[in-house]
Amino acid sequence: MKQIKRMLRMHRIFVAQEFKRMMEYKGDFVVGIIGFLLGQFFNMLFLWIIFSQIPSLMGWSLEQVVFIYGFSLIPKGLDHLLFDNLWAIGHFTVRKGDFDKYLTRPINTLFHVMVEKLQIDALGELIMGVALICITLPSLSIEWSFIKILLAILVIPFSTLIYTGIKIATAAIAFWTKRSGNITYMFYMVNDFAKYPVTIYNNVVRSIITYIIPFAFTAFYPANYILTGENPLFNIGLSVVISLILMTIGVLIWNRGIKAYESAGS
């Protein structure tokens, strides 16, 4: 309990320092959010153009697809906001020898890396995700219940941890190779498939994003439960189980990587 309190206090300190840093560069924050929102606007325009030509996409209406898309932005946005500093480990922190600073401080290295920075422009993802859900909800015939609302809320942090677990595992590869950013990016490219119903893809793609790189459990399956109320054990339960498995794998790889780490310089 004392260790948890200490970590929470350290987290507040890091967040406060990061806000001070961000306030010095307000323009970057505004430009980042506007840029993201513009990108999402064109994605929505693309979907609208498609659905202006067809009544449905493999049985999915425009409102359902937009709801799934909006839901996908929330766990991704939370991971982006809170844990995006992990990208730096794979890209340049280890390669330049800057990781040494984490080893000299009396705090868990993974915790330190994860909470050191906030990526505040991720608020654009969260705003857009919530907006798309709110816009589409009146057009969807969703049967709400206390259990469904509770599960919909509870699954979001676990969906977020799927992103985080994959990011930890792939970033930690840099402890052996000095650079692993491209590996993380390769995995994250698959995430784009998870923004849409997995049933529109062939069996190969569907299997990859469900069982191999399971980004479908960050968006489609939880959103499918909300839309239909079907199979909560699979749609929600597996999202929770997979997130815990991936986080465990990520932490184990990270801890092994720390033991193998040798300082490097530019």
C-alpha cells in the first residue's frame, strides 16, 4: 500500500511538470489537436462517400460503422495520452544512451517511462471518439441495461491496456537491438483494421486482428456487444483476458530486457 501511494504521488508530480512544459508551447498543442481532427474529418467524409453509394457494408449501417470507429478512438486515445513516451524507447532513447537516466533513479523504470510525459494532443482522439458516439447513438436501437452500461465503461481501460501491452513488448526489444520503433510501428499499422467491423474482412485478416495482433478487442468486439448485447463472455471477457496477458508478456520482456541492457551512445 505504501508503494502504491508513493507511485501515485510520483505520477502527480510528473503530470504537474508535464503540464508546466506544455503551457510553454501552447501552439504545438492547438496545432496537434486541429491536425488530428482534420484527419478524422476526412476519414468520416470517406465513409460518407462510400455509404452514399451503397445502403450497407456487409450488413453494417453507416451509423454502426461510425459508432465502432468512434469507440476505437477512446482506448487508443487514452494510451496515446498516458503512455506514448514508450515510443521514444524504441526510436532513440536506448540507441542514444539516454535510457541510463532511468536506471539511476529510485523508481521502477517502466513506471517512470510510462508516466514521464503526457501526449496532450491525444485529447483530439478522445474528443472525436466521444463526439462520434454521441452523434450516432440516437440513430441506433441499443437496448440499454445497467449491466451493459457497466461493462461498456469497465472494458475501456482493459482495451487501452491491449495497446499498452503491445507497445511495452515491442519497445523493450530495443534493449537487445538498440532500436525497435519500426517494429512497434508495424504492429500499430494493424490497428487501422480494427476501426471497422471485422466481418467485412477475409478470414486471414480477421484471424490476425482477432488472435495474433488482437486489436479487434480494443474496438469491434466491445462495440459489437454494446450494439447487439450478444456474447458478453467473448466480446467483453476476452478483451479483459487478452489485455492482462499482453501486459504480463510486455512486463516480462521489459524486465528481461533491463537485465540485457548495455548503455549505448550516439
